Amino acid sequence: MGYNLTMNLDTFKDKKIFLLGKTRAFTQEEFLSQLRVHKIALVDEADDEVTYIIEGRMMTPYEQNAMEALYEKGVYSFVPLEVFEKLLAQEIQSNALLMSLKLSGNKERLKTFLQNEHIADTLFFQLLRLYKWQGEDFFENDDNRDITAALISRFYENIERNHNVQYATTGLFHLVEQTRNPELLEAIVSLEPIAQHPKLLARIAQHPHTPKRVLMRFLKTEEKHLLEAMAYNPHLDMELLKELVTKGQHFAQIAAQNCVLDEEVFGLLLPYAKDLALNPTLDEKMQKELLVLKDAEVNLALAHNTQLKLPFAQQLLQSGDKAIHEALYMTQKEETFLEEGFKDSLNHSALAKNPATPPHILEALYQ
């Protein structure tokens, strides 16, 4: 007999089950404890009172033979161990478990739960906060290695294609780059060994999904490498930008070049017009406002902006400035504009560097 995909633990309440093989997600002791909580009896043999056979993976030849014989009887319902353990994990009383672990300080039991792939992510993060790293790095001892591996393997995309990535610090970097989970990013930031990995913290500071409260925490640290990394984050909101600008001109200049602009942000960063002019998210109105400044450095920066509108590019072309000419022919995409520039051999070097230069011009340059 098969099993019902909609079953829950109530299905097994006050029933007797027989286990073939060994538990996987739970230790034997924890497995029995969870069964007691849900009033499920585990028996040593499949007698007439047994309703469900729990079918594990790691079976001895004797157990394999026994399973085949039980199948032939056709009176039992067989449930894969993975399904049954998942049902148990879904019904764990989080508050009771957390309190028990806090009071007992049982590190091995905590590790077992952190390595249980079936518990909910919310509970996993709560348990992770209880783990003590003993002042050592992610992979510096066996326990830390096991917990770090559990973290990476739980959230890493396509982990089956990268079997060993959970055992290397690069796995954490890849995990941060992959994820869109703010809760995961916050959890990683809160891990004690992260202090030994400033580059990893910098990646998180730049991440578009890092929670605002984490970024506010970075601002308060006054760590220059974190402030600089944040300045490269294009998704900072107005409150974060205002605070970052107060930390120094260097960070404001980087932010002006990289943040996603709207009218309010543009106004805040207008004192850094030369850097703003390089920002690819400038809209037409913003570009016009910068041109009105009639500043030579701002104009040169605009000429380097690949998103500069064609009418403004043509306007800048009239300046006669050689550096501006070169920048425009290196960055503009309009074919007619580039063809016109090709007529002057002084522009050929810049056109050769422009990825938008059409093939027929490149062929002519080659000739």
C-alpha cells in the first residue's frame, strides 16, 4: 500500500509504526523523543497492530529482505523515512526547543537540529544564533565546519552540482552573491567569525537585498571599507544616503556615481556634480540641469556617460574640446553620430574603442 501525500502527524497519532533502516535527519534519541511528543509508538517488529512501515534508506540485507516480505503481505502502508522526518520537523515546537537548548547548553543536540534539512528556515536562524563559535573561524574546528557547511548547503542554489562548496570560505562568498534572502544576509552578518572576513562584509554591504537595519549598523561602525562598499550599493534609500554623505566626501562621490537616481537623490548629491555626471541612471532632465552648469569637468564627465542623450552629445561636440570629442566617440551609440565622427581621422582611435561602433566602420578602420 502507498502513502497519502496529504497526511500529517495526526495520521500517526496513537498508532504503532515499524522502522526499517536508520533515522537520518534526527538522531535515534531525538527521533524517539519526537514520537513520544506526538503519541506515536515505535515497535521492534511488524505485528498485526502495526499500521505504518517507515522505509529508510540505509538498510541491512536482512532489513531489505524483511521489507520485501512485508510488501508482499499487502496490509501495511509504507512511508518513506524522508517524508516522515519532514512531518516531524514541521511540528517541532520552536519555543520549547529553543528554551530547552538554552537551558541545557547541549551543543551536540543543537548541531543535530542545525544539520536537519527539514526544519523551517525561521527556526534554523533562531538556532544559529544560539551556536557558540568559540572565537574561531568558520572552518577552524570540526564543529564550526559542520555548522558552516549546514548553512551553505541549506541555502546554496544547485548544491548538488557543487558538492564541496560548503567546505570552503568561497562557498560563503558564492552564497552571498546568489541569495535574495534578506534574512539570510542578516544571519551571516551576525555570525561571530564574520569579523575575520572584511571582504565578505563588504560584499554584503553592497548587496541590493541587505536589510536596512544591517546597513544602518554598518554606518555606525565607522569602518571605512564598509562605508566605501555601501557607497557602491545602488539601492540605498534617502535616509541611508544622507547619513553616508556625512561620513566624508569620498563616500559621497562614489555614491553619486553609482546610486539609482530620483529627483530627491539627485538634489542631495548635486554638490558632487562631476561624479553625478557619470551616473548611468541620469534622466534627460537631470542631464540638462548638469549641462546648464557650464562646468568643464562636469561636461567631460557627461561625455563619458554612455547614457547621454544624443542632442546633448551634439551640443557638447560644439565645444571643440578634444577630450570631450574623444569621450563622446568612445561612448555614444547612435550610428549616424559615429559615422559623422569617422569622417575626421582624429576620432578614429576613440571609435575603435567604442563597443557600439558598427561593423562597417570597424572594417574601414581596420583597412
